[in-house]
Amino acid sequence: MRLRRPPARAGLLAALLCLGPGLEAQETHVLIVSGLGGDAEYRERFVEWGLQMVEAAEAAGVPGDRVRFLAEDPEIRPGRIHARSTREEIESSIGELARTAGPEDRVLIILIGHGGGAGPESRVSMPGRSLRASEYALLLEQLAPRTVAFVNLASGSGDFIPIISGEGRIVVTATRSSRQRNAAIFGGYFVEAFAGEGSDVDRDGRISVLEAFEYARQETERFYNDRGLIASETALIEDRLEGTGTDAPLGETGVGQLASRFFLQSAIPTEIVGEGETAGRLRTLYSEQARLEDEVALLRQREDSMTPEAYRSALETLLVRLAETGSQIRELEEN
């Protein structure tokens, strides 16, 4: 069973209703990179965040061979940390993703650690020479046209956004700029979001990157308010839908339609009711359901560029098709 979880031109509606596999995300690949801690407290904290994210991915059904965790010292957790988080290992891991991930797959990359530098020279401190933001941007070009969520949970990470952002990408940073250099706590709440129920706002049994971001942002704000402290970090999110050429709102309250549709879970459940032809039909319907949900998200992103009448008509068409698909799924599951 699946977890519950300017005026428009005529061509726009046609494009929305005929979107191909570019929006149909299938499997998720996760790369977690934990950098230098500097002292025992931060080494343990960064590794713990990474392990929590590994466990969340596994609980969401991501196969073990699609989850890779790099850290400062692999001997801290042998078998769970795959290699040392050097620039060479990071480059190799992203290159491997470019070779093995399907063109419709999603890739989640999470950096954990202490940040420094500014603009294109921004970095997260790793053993040896650290990769700069500009170098990460070049590495990510290998992953196109896949949807990529690049999450930088380090201090001083805000300058990564203008360097990393691009079509089909989600970028999350723990801080607004490189000047917010104090150790950030946002990351702990971000990974916590994927393991808890409090972040599942729409109660569909899945946590999107946007839900994790909002949960972490609110919990970080509560942390500082409860202690009467002035916040030293302000998380940001930006996403850019493939083919739109426009950015979602940038900032701690921005709502990104791409981020709201990025889940750890596959669009197709790992366990499907029935066998043979029934199971095959269900897989097709689940895939169609995910595609339609993404089309609805894209349509809502484009609402301001359409007349009210065209928007309502397109939305109604998609919702009817979505309801029909859901009904067919339920009928097959119940028989």
C-alpha cells in the first residue's frame, strides 16, 4: 500500500497537460557530506546529523546503495560512514551519481559543517583543500537534467545561493549570508524534520524539502526566542522550476513549488498490492499520479502569468484527472 500522503496563451495549457518525464521524479539518491568539526563537540554533532539523515532516507525506502555518507573520520562509525569527506571523494561521489542516476531521478546533497569565505569562494571546511561554491556549481552541472536539492547546513552558507541556483534546482542555506558565521543550529532541526511527524504539514505521510525547511526555520526561531537571544542565523530557500526561467520567492518565508514536491520517497511505492498485470497497472497509475501532482504544482507556480479563467480551467482539468487516477488506484488496491 502507498503511504498517504500576462494573459495565458493557448500553448501554455497544452504544455502543462503534456509535460513529459522531466517532472516525473522516480528514485531519490542521497549524498551527505560532513566536514571538519574543529573540536569533539562539533565532530560528534555533525556526524550525528549525518547519521540521522541516513536513517531517515532508509526509513523512507531509499535503497542503501543510493545513500552515501562522507565524514571527517570514517572510523567514528565504521560501516555507516563510507569514506573521508575530502574534495576527491566528493567529486568522485557526484561523478558516480551523474553516471548511475536516471535522468528522471532526484538527487539530494547535504553539506554539514563550518563555513567560511564569501561569494564564489564560499566553502564548507573539509579535510584537505575544501571545494568552493563555484566548484560545487561546476560539479552540479554533471547532474542535469535531474532535479537536485543542494542543502548547505553550515554557518556562513548564504552566499552559496546565487552561485548554485539554476533551473531544476533547490538550494537551502542555514544562513542569509557569509557574515552569519556563528555555528548554525538550523541543520539539526532540518534533519530532525525527516524523522518526525510534526513537520508533515499536509499529513500525507511524506516530508518534502519545503516542509523540512519550514519546520527547521520555525524551530530555530523558537530556540532563539525562548532564550531571549538575537538570532545569529536566518535560513534561506530558493528553487527554480525546470523550463520556467523564474525563481520562486527567495527568503525565509518563500514558498517553492519544486521544493514542495521533492520527497525522499519514490513516486512508486516499494510495496504494491497485487501481482502480475495488476501490479504493473498500479505502478503505471502511481507514476501518472505523481506526474499530475507535479503538473498541479507547476500550474500554481504560473498562476500570476495566466488569466483567472485560463488558470481555473487548467486547474480543474488536472484535478479531475488526478481524482480519476486516484479512484483507479483505490479500485485496484481494494480488489
